[in-house]
Amino acid sequence: MIERSQNGQFELMKRLRRQRSQRGFSLVEVLIALAISAMLMSALMVALDASFRAYRSTTESASRHTIARLTMNRMLALIRTGSQFGPYPVNVVTDPIIQSDYIEFVAKSGELLRIEYRIVDEAFYVIQDPGGVGETESLLISGAPPQYDKNNDQILPFTLQYEIGPKLYRATVDILIGTDPAVELGIEYEDVPPLRLVASAMPRNNL
């Protein structure tokens, strides 16, 4: 009898252990697991968003640098190979330096060209045969906001230094390139600062 009773108790304990091992999670345990999963997913999404924003910012900055430098190189190449520049200063002896929103010259091909900045469009244009019958214009670069000094006066993009003649000695180009609307990346640009490029060139006929 004692032996049978002990066997019964042993079977009962085994049955209880089996029931405990087969028991599912309680509601509190499920809620805690969901809360932890939500926290981990939120942290992962924040990290992914920061990484994606950094990638987009780097992509836009690299694109802007490339476009701006290509534009600057094209301007300088035209100036180096050009001649008969304008606009001219009123008195080249007393004031040989003039600032302007355009530069006009005869290109190497013999045609009259003008590189003009339009503040309304925030863009630079190349105009062929300006004022002539065959006048045509093409967009050089867009997304170029105006620059201002400490006194809130506009900084014009072209500074021309002449010698007596008047003969252009040096041309300095100062441009600010912001967001180029031609680059459609669908991103926020507030974190990408504008790029300022300043460079000078001398016509080859002066060298």
C-alpha cells in the first residue's frame, strides 16, 4: 500500500511538472516582450533614418561640388581664350576695377558672348550675339542665390581689373551655388550649406 501510494504521488508530480512546462506566456509577459520589441525597432528606425539622411546629404554635396566646379572651369576657360572684354570702367586710370553682374567678350571662335547672372532666376546664362539678330541664350547653371556683404549690399559675381587701353588684366569670378533644381533627389536640403567658389583668370593675350 505504501509503495502504491508513493507511485501515485510520483505520477502526480510528473503530471504537474508536465502541465507547468506546457503552460504559455501570461498577458504581462507578452506585453513586456512587445514593449521591448517596440523599443528596439524604434532605436533601429532612428539609426536608419540618421544614416539615410547622412547619405543623402553627402550625395547632394558631392553633386553640388561637381556641378559648381565644372561651371567655374567653363567660365575661366572662356575668359582665358577671350578678347575685347566688357563692361569697361568709366576711367581706367583712376578706377581700373569694376564689378558687374555680367561679363562680355569675343570668344576664340569669333562670336560675341556674354555670361550674365540674373538674380530673379538665381541662375547664370550664356548669351550668344547679345543684342544682335541671332541672339540666343542657354542656361549655364541654376540654383545660384545672391551674395550679400555685412552691409547687406549685393556682392556681384564678376570683378574686372583693367589696364590702360582699356585692356582686361584679370577677371575674378565669385559665385555661390545652393540647391540646383535640376538635381531631383527628393530630399531636404536644409542641412547642406551652399558652396562658394572664387577664382581668377587672365586672358592669354595678356601673358
